[in-house]
Amino acid sequence: MSKTSPNAAAQSRERRVWYLIAAVIVAALPLFVTDSYWRTNLIVCALNILLAIGLDFVLGYAGQLNLGQSAFYGLGAYSSTLLVLKLGLPFWAAFAIGTLMAGAAGALLSFFAVRLRGHYLAIASLGFAVIIYQILLNWISLTQGPLGIYGIAPPPTVAFPGLPQIAFGDLRNLFYLTAGFTLIVYVLLDQMVHSPIGETLTAIREDEVSAASLGIDGPKWKAFAFAVSSAAAGAAGCFYAPLVGTLVPDAFFVSESFMILAMVIVGGMGTLVGPVFGAVLLTILPEFLRSLGDMRLIIYGASVTLAVLFMPGGIVEAFHLLRHRLFPEGEMR
Amino acid sequence: MSSIVLQQAINGIVVGSLYVLVALGLTLIYGVLVQINFAHADIVTLGAFAAYGVTHLLSGNYLAGIAAALGLGAALGWLINAGIFVPLRERGSELLPLIATIGVSIMLQNAMLALLGPIPYAFDTPYSNQVIRLGTLFLTVQNVLIILVSGVSIALLYGFMKFTFLGKALRAVSQDRETAGLMGINPGHLIMLTFVIASALAGLSGAMLGPVLVLTPFAGTSVIVKAFAIVIIGGFGNVEGTILAGLLVGLIESYTTQFLDPGLIDIVVFALLLLTLAVRPTGLIAERREENV
Amino acid sequence: MNPAAPKQADPPTPLLEAHRLCKNFGGVRAVQDISLTISAGTVFAIIGPNGAGKSTLLNLLSGVYQPDAGEIRFAGLDLVGLPAHRRVRHGLARTFQKIRLFKQLSVLENVLAGYHTRHSIPPLQYLLHGAAFRADARRCRAGALDLLEFVGLAHRAAVPAGSLAYGEQRLLEIARALATSPRLLMVDEPAAGLNGAEVAALLRRIANLRERGVTIVLVEHNMDLVMTLADRILVMDYGERLFEGAPGEVQAHPEVIAAYLGAEAL
């Protein structure tokens, strides 16, 4: 994973090849997965990847723990849905506003706590997650509280002249929409972390005083990373509502933040591709463990603790170790 | 009206003094290790269930229940330190231990859920139904017991920190590892001691909170959020500030329940937390702790 | 070589001026009434026993702390109230007494992080790398490798900073600070933990930097290094100024010898 290999241009080309491979996988998946239950799972998977890479951007790179992902997720879901239902806004306008609102809330929250150690930010974001949940639960005139909002319509049908209409009531199209969006976000984040922004964020993660001595404005960049992370969660929320068709506060309880954290940790934080593996594994695997009931969550918890203790690089590290074992002569990328 | 205000003040102090016990544990650990044990509140919940179980098994011997909770808390503290914080210490990360204990918390909560189910337990101690009347005010003996036990525990802890050699050594570790080494004390042992004391306090407060709280496997989550708020409002590592903030949050809770809506408790507490972060980031009682650069 | 003499005859332009700086930590007077004037292109050393307030003074100058009282002017600009990261943009850089490298990043990445204020990339190219992005990357990389060459660490560019030997880490801190292209470089005990040969190499490098026009503030215990390099020396004790003068004057000053030099010089 050395970023100091002499040929940066070759690496840049290689990254573009990987983007292309990912796009091909996204395009091909619905051809093999035709069952609507599994197509829904694929969409959930795409949303979880979006949530996880968003969290990893702030946690793995800037070294700040955002335990408010569940709240930003909920903020995006509820605000976009309510903007459509109550104000009659078009879906995509509501989508943009919901995403921006979540991002702004994240930046604002980080400004409250940036003056202090990372722990404060983690706790402030956790508190924020509890508050948003309580507001969703208690502001019944707006959110209908625990009863929830029902019958949320899919995003409006897109029609380009001369082409067949694209209706998002069709799970295949909704998958292309969400997975395509997630892929675009992934590419943008990947380009950012492989730019001086990545260096800046990791410098803050490693030593903030030292970073300031190089001209890095820690609070500003933490707020930026928080905003990006929260906006990604907000966007995921905007897609979640029309996918499920129903919004209840319990979908955005604090435990959701922990699930997203588990995906990042198990996949391997500090690499963008790790959380993708983590999200896929922890979304699809439980489908096979449904019979275990509550044991499922015990496994989530155990996997987080064990990964931190024994495999802090997560799946990505395990993969590297394995490759090293199998091909000891092989060149390290 | 004024009797309601007074009555709620008593209720607030009862709950608040227990929050103080929980938050003091967090703050003690933060003081020596600059780390957070996220599973701290689950020790509270486990303490509550242990007390519940033993009290019922021994047909109403609540004191034995309290002792069991205390012991279980101490044992869990030892285990969490030895299993998580000691192995992670050399990695020197600020967040890894926090994340690992989040994992522990998820495990403990869901293990309790699998064993005990989500339905709240009615934990009545022999003292829950004995009422003392003071004019228009009334107190259960349980409430008196809570105030007494937490008051004594807080006083003992305070005295221990201020006046005993070990307590001074503990404070020395929180200032500077090397000084503690010079005092001839192994910092590792001191940290272990801190964990055991802090977690025993958490177990104890669980035993006392059990009859007051809605006792489910998730009871700890609402407690930990308040405990975190208390610790930040009071100033991390600051014992006096934590006591003050704990009582304050207890009062806010009981007055919000009485005059506003119980659903707003977390919102009000969190608003206070944000206000503190914005106005006095080091807590109510400012503590100057300069980073050695 | 003693450039102090000609400089006294010809009053040089001050680059950094501090006037009556004070800093207390909970009742402890870490820095008390310190004034100093540092001329452009000189080496200004600060010496004194441990706990004399040297590092605190450096932290005040670099912006890690703000002074309780006093003024700091850098090239005419008022620095008080300006946070550390803003001072870097005006040309101040520093190293740390307790090494603060980005240990998990490679040696080269540490230096590249020092280019934070010096990139020229159109904002959109952060999201989609283009020609300007790649040109900037090449420029910074070449510059960073030059700096590593200068401190003699070019062959270690790819290893994690945390795996360097102690003396190498000190040199890497200097390279990283230089990456910000400073006019004034503050080095906090650069020779601590270095062996004789390494000190000699460090001396050559600092002299070389001065020749390139970089002004140096040097906090150091190694008297050979200080006496050879410094144009002016400030002696501190208990947060206060004990004496300030050229190396010859410092060595001859009875109070300084009694308070500090005596013990080490003998």
C-alpha cells in the first residue's frame, strides 16, 4: 500500500482501472440477482457501503470518531421525505437539501467539540444521535412519532426523449441509482484521499499539534471531514426512505451507528476499500444467520472487539497477510 | 406547587447521586488513562440484574444483592482492563480502546437481551414500598438508602483520592506516569486498581438504580449518555465538577419529567452539554491541563 | 568564523521582535518579561537549565500558546492572537523537543505534509485528478526528496517515520519544517540524543541554512553547537532573562557561568 512508489501516474491509471471494474460489477449484478428479496438486499448493501465509506473518511483518515451516523442517516431520510410530503418539493430537490442539511449538521457539531480531544467529539456525536432519535420519536405532529410515515413513493420516473422511461419502482433501476451514486461518491472520496487532502487529514489524525506547525487548520479540516461523512449518511437516508417506503424512528436508533462502525472496523479503517468489504460482509452474512436471532448482534459486537485487538487493519490487512503468505516473492503494491 | 418543586428536588438528587457514582467511575479512568470505557454503563445494567437475581434468590435480601453487584462490577472492571486496555496500551491510539469497548457493550447488551428478553423487570426491594412522610413530602426508604449509600461512597472515594497514599499516587499517575514510577508504584497496578474501583462503583449504582430505572438490557444506554454528558459538563478528570454536574443532571431530569415531558430529558441534557462545550469547554469548574509540547 | 562582530557595526533589520512576553501556568511563571530581537539571516540561540522556560518561549513564538501579556512582531506583523497554523503561512516553522512526527506515515509523506500551504491545485482537481494535479504532485515530491537529500535521509524515504533511529527522527522533523518554506526556523534541542558525528553534520546543515537566508532560533543544551553557530545568545533562568549577548560575552559573564555554564563547562 506504499504511496511512495516512484510512478504516481501509473498508480493513478491503476485506480481508474479499478473504478471501471467496480462499474462493471455494479452493472452486472442485477443480471445475476433477479430475486426481488435479494435485489432489495443489494440496495441495502449499497446504502451501507455509502454510510461506511462516509464514516471511514472521518474515522480512518481524519481520526475522528463520528458516532452520529445514525442521526445523519435519519436526518436525511426524514427531511427529504417531509420536504416532499409537506412542502411538495420534487424528490431531487429534497434529496439535495436533505444531504446538505445532514452535512451542515455534522460540520456544526464538530465545531462545538473540535477544540478538545477526539473523545469529546465522539461523545458529542453520540449525544447528537440520541437527541435526533428522541426528536423523531417525540415531535409527533411532524414525524408521526413511533407510528411512522407510510407509503413513501419511489423517486420519480426519469424520461429522456427517445429513450425508454426509467421507473424507480423497479428494484433493478433503484439498484442502479443507489449503487451508481455510491460508486460516484466512492470515486470522489478515493480521489480526495489520494490527494494532499488525504495527507492533511492523516496528519491531523497522527498529531494535531504537529499538523498545526505545518500550517494545517485542524478544526477547519475536522469540520470538513465531518461534513463529508455526515452528508454521505444523509444521502443514504434520502435513498432509504423510498426504498423501504416507511419511516420509523427505530430505524435510526444509536445502535445503527454501531453497526456502521462495525462495518468500517471489520473491513479495515483507513482504506476506502476496506469498509466496502465490511459493509458487504456484514449486510449479506446476517441474511444467512437469521435463525440465530439476537446472536447476530453478539457476533457484530465480538467482531468489532476482536478486530481491534487482533486485526486492526480488518479484512484488508488479513487479505494482505494472506497474499504475502501465498506469494512471498510477489511485489507489494 | 412548592411542595412539588421540593419533592422533585429530592427525586432529582436521588437519581443524580447515582449518576454521580457512574460518572465518577468514567472520570477516574479518564484521569489515569485518558481513555473511555464505553461498556461502563453495561456494568451498571449487569449490576442491576445481578442485584435483582440475588435479591430474589435469597428471598428479599437486597443487601446481598448489592454485594453481588459490587463484586460483579469489580470483576468486570478487572476483565475489561486486562482484556482490552492493557493489550491496546502500547498501540497508543486514542480511539481504538473506545471502539473495542463499544464492541464489548454491543456484546453484553445483546447477550443480556438473549438471556433476559426485552420486557422490563419489576425490581422491588423490601425498601421500595416503605414510605417516610415529611409533611407534604414523601420518601421511600429505598430513596434514603440510595442517598446514603451514594453519599458515603462519594465521600469515601473523595477521601481516598485526597488523603491516602494510594489516592495520591493515582492522582500522580494522572498527571505524569514517570512521577508515579518515582513514587515506587507500578502504573499498571494503579490503572488496574482504578478500573476495579470505578467498575465496582458502576455495579453498585446499578444495584441501587435497578429499582428506580426501567430495567431492561438497554438501560445502560440511556445511563451512559447521561454519564458522558455529566463528565463533559463537569470536566473530564475533575471529581468536584462531576459531582456537581451529576446532581444538576438529576435535577434537570426530575424537573423535565414534572413540568415538561419525560421524552425531552435527553434533549435538555444534551442542549446543556452543547452549551458547556461552546462556553466552557473544560467543564463547569475549569481545570488547566496544559499539554506538554 | 564569528559573524557577530560585523553585524553589530551594521544594524541589521529585525525579523522577529518580542516585547515583555509573559506566560503563567496555574501560578507558575513559565516565561516572565522576555524581550528579544532577532535579525534576519542570523542564528539566535536560547539556552538555560531545564525548566527555564525555553520551550514555553518557543511555544509562544510559534503560536502553540498565546502569551498572557506582551507583543510579538514578525516582519512588522502582529502575531499575538494568531493561531499556530496561520503563523506558518507567514514563514514561521518549528521542530519539537519531544519528537512529534507522523509515525505511521512514511518519511516522504511526513515531508509532503509540510507542503500543505504550498499546493497549487484547482479545487475540482482534488475530486478528479488532472494535469495540474499531477504537475503539483511531481513538484512537491521532487522538493520533498531534495529536502530529504539535504538532511541525509533520501535513502529512507519509503520507511515509516516511526521506524527511524532517534537522531534520524530529529533530522526528519527539520526537513518537514523546511517543507513549509520558512523565513524563520525554530529548532528545539535538535542535537539531543545525537552522537558526535551527527552533531557535526547537524552543525554544517544549520550553517548551510543560514547561508541560504533562513533565520534560525536554536534552543539547545549542546554548548559546542551553540557557541559555534550562534550570533546572539539569550540565557534564561526561572522564566526570566539572565543575560543576552554574543557568544564571547556569554562565556565571559560571571552570572551565566555560575548559574548554568559552570556545571557543564567544567
